[in-house]
Amino acid sequence: MAEHVVKRGLDIPIKGRASGEIISLESPASIAYAPTEFRGITPRLAVRKGDEIKQGQSLFFSKSNPDLVFRSPIAGNVTEVRRGARRVITDLVVEATDSQEVETLTSHSLDGLKSVSRADAVAAMLASGHWCAIRTRPLDNIADAEVMPQSILIGGMETGPAQPLATELMSADDADALQAAVYALKACTDGKVFLTERSAGGHPALSKIDGVERHTFSGPHPAGDPGVQVNLIDPPRGVNVVWTIRAWDAVALGRTLLSGAFDGTRVYAAVGAGVKAPRLVKTVIGAPLTSLVGDTVEGNLRWIVGSVLTGTTSEPGRWAGYYARTVHVLVDEYKRELMSWALPSLGQWSFYRSFVSGFSKATREYDLRTGLHGGRRAIVPIGAYPKVVPTPDIMPQFLFKSILANDLEESIQLGMLDITFEEAALCTFICPSKTEFGVILRDGLNFYEKEA
């Protein structure tokens, strides 16, 4: 077992992490998919408004690969197909009914999956409704089933701010489901399948898995990011790609393969200072945000689906996504203090030594809010960005300037295809210029895909 110690990065001590027992919620009155969440997929509807559907029935599929389907976690009626600019489908809403009908898929045994062919494994995973959980490095697109990956990495840890841990997202009983997914994924590559976990106290389900090469990680965020782990274990060579999938998403895939029924259950964490009682809840994919969060504090709030670093701003009337396992509610109010730059600011936290807290390691959580504490300005060359970027040989300041200049060749040489969105987001968090590096990186990757 190889051990990796990540020294560069940053654990953000933000208030509002969820803990305690997982609360099982009643089946929601409605669920929704947002096809725009699945980058690179042009959706084609498999249902129409007013259709009655079974649990696990296909709602839409990929235009470029009709076998790549997205399934409903509940039985019900299709009540809305919302569209945005240029008729892009933004929401597909299903209201629950009392129907108990379930779409039946092909079930597999562990022994059968252990010797499955690549074609059969790909077909089964595409039909499962969970193929979209498999992403690529570089570019972070949904994996192309026709491309043989250099290797596959299954990430079994999470280090993001207020994100639920692997021990909260999986149980020891999930070992068989995870093993089924490992066998299916292993059939898709001639390379290795890597399984990563936390150095201190790995998950019991991960210790029982065969057919993988194990790696442990320790250190600050983004040590748990699969993209960073790929860069440190087996970075893509030449035109090759590496597939990544989170272990808890692999469990959902494995359950579907073994049972022959779409597994749409999800554990979400409702976190943040805007939530009265941060909690872990068990429900289904695409449940309403309000049902996950429960009671909120009074005042202006900002709802974020996903991490505060890389999540998406949302509204309380919308639904949770497929990829995110967190709904973070921030208090969107902040007061400006006269001469605050000259005060010790004992109750505040900063990455820099502009506050007293900057001279010591954070020992408690802070109510970090959305204020910029200043205005936007040109990039300030203070050399801080490399301190939060663990991917080797990345000079963030020069990289992002080359992307802004549309210098594609230099951007690639400086690591545009290597740096992850978590690393870019950490650069934004510590940036005195308030620069949105994640947006810059996405624009650069879009330009690369257009020109490639």
C-alpha cells in the first residue's frame, strides 16, 4: 500500500458541519433532474409532460450515445419540462404517486461480474443510470464508453469544507456493492484500478475489496480530491485519459448491477451557519432542497448545492443534484467595520497573517460569510497560490494569466490540463484580488476542447 502525504492545501474551518445519526426522510413529493448538470451531454427526452413513469424508468438519454440513460428514483408523473435560453432543458420534474411499479434491469452476480467482458460491463453500466458518475481526467467530462482509459481511480475519502465523510456516505454492508462495481470497472481497462482512502482510519467496506491497488492519503484539502490523487498516482500520459469515480457513487452503481433495480437512494448533508440543525439525511436523488435542510435561520441566505468552493448557487425552491452530496446554506449578510484593517479581529479567521488567527492553526470553526472584504482588482503577485496547489510543477499565477491571454500552447505547458477545480477554487479563496480562477479554468478548457 502506497502512502501519500499532501503538504500543500488548506482546510477551511467553516462553521456548520453535519454530524450524528442519518435521518431517513419520507419519500419526497417531487424530484427533479437538471440535465445541464451533466457537462458534455446533450439530453434527449425519453418521456413527455404528463407521462406516468415507473421507478427506475429512463427520463432522458444522451444524444451522442442513446445507451447512456438517466433514470427516475421514484414512480410518478412527469409534470414539468422547464427550458431556458435556446430551448435548453433546465429541469425535468417528476411528482410522486402511490404507484409501486419498478423498471426491471438485468441483474448480475459477483462471480459473473468477476469474469465479465468489457462490452458486457460497459453495456450494464450504461443501462444502470449511474454511468454519469464516471468522470475523466483531464477535462472532468463524463467518460466516453468507447475510449479505453489508461487506469481507473476510485476515490474513497473526502476533505472538502463541511463535506460528509466516507464513513457517513457508506456503511460496512456496502462492501459487496463496491466489489461489484470494481469488477465491472476493471473489465473496462487494461490498466490498474486504484482505490484511495484516508491514511488514519480507513472505511471498513474499503478494506474488503479485491482487484485494486491501494493508496492512502493524508493532509489538508484537496488531498481527498480524485483529480489531485490521479496527478500524484498515475497522471494521464499523452492523449490517454484516466477515469475517476467516488466510492459512494460506485456503491450505487454496484447495488444496481446486483439487484437489477435502479438504486436512487442518496445520503445528503445539510450544512452551514444558515441551517438551524445541520444534519445528515437519507432520501433519493433530486429531492427538494427544503426537505433536506429543514429549518433555517432568519435573514438573507445563500443556498449552495455542493461545496462552498465548487458548488452551484441555487434557490430554496429547487432540487438537489446528482453529483453534490451537500446543501450548504450560508448567511448572506455581513457588516463592514470602520478601520477593520487596523483591528486585531480576534473573532475572525484568515489564511494570511492580517488577523491574529493567522499566526496559529485554527482550533475552532468560524462563521465565514460571503463578503469580499474589499474590491476586485488586478492579480496581486504575492506568491501565495502555490501554497494551496499540491499538484506538482504548477505555477498558478502564470497559468491563469496565459489562459486569460488565450495562449493555448503555453497554458497546456503550464498545467491547464493538470490543475483541478478544487485547487483553482482554493486559489480564489485566498486571492486578495477576488479573482474567480475556477471560471477562468473552465473557459480555458472550453477553448481547448473547441480547438482540439
